[in-house]
Amino acid sequence: MLKHWEKLTRFLQITGAPIHNNDLERGLKIPIRGSNPWLFYKTEYRTMVGGVLTSIIYTCELAGTNPFEYLVALQIYKDQIVKEPKAWLPWNYEGTKALFESSLAA
């Protein structure tokens, strides 16, 4: 341990560096939990789709967005998403959807 002391304590030199990595560990649970079922998707394409959906769902959860409602909105507003994809990211889409719907109502 003494041999590696400098490397083990290097994070102390960075202001605001967290002492733990709980957030990282929590984030890794989702892909690890999914890795075994992904073996049964049978094709590379199905595995890719499962991974993309898992990523979208987890991103929605981190953004405080309902994943089901977000995926439904992606289907409904697909033409608008192609025109302005950044506005339809999970942390932006509710405001964008409200603006788009209000412009249609006017």
C-alpha cells in the first residue's frame, strides 16, 4: 500500500473530487443487469436494439423523464425530431413538445 500511496491519494489534490464512486457503481448496475438477458436476443441487431432502448430508458430516468411517454413522443413527433434532434433529447423534450403543441393550437 505504501508503494502506491501517491497514486491512491492523488484524488485529494483535486478540489471537489468525490471520496466515493457510488454514482458510478449505480450507473453500472443497469448494463450489468442487462448483460445476461442480452445473450438470448439471438441476433446482433436485436442485441443492439435492446442496448439502445436500455440506454434511452436509463437516460430518461436520470433526466427525470417518464421513459414510456418519451418513447411515445419520439414516435408521434418523428418528423420534427429529424429537423431539430437536440430539442427532443430527454431533458429538453417536454418543453419542446409544449411549444410545438401550442404553435399548432394557435
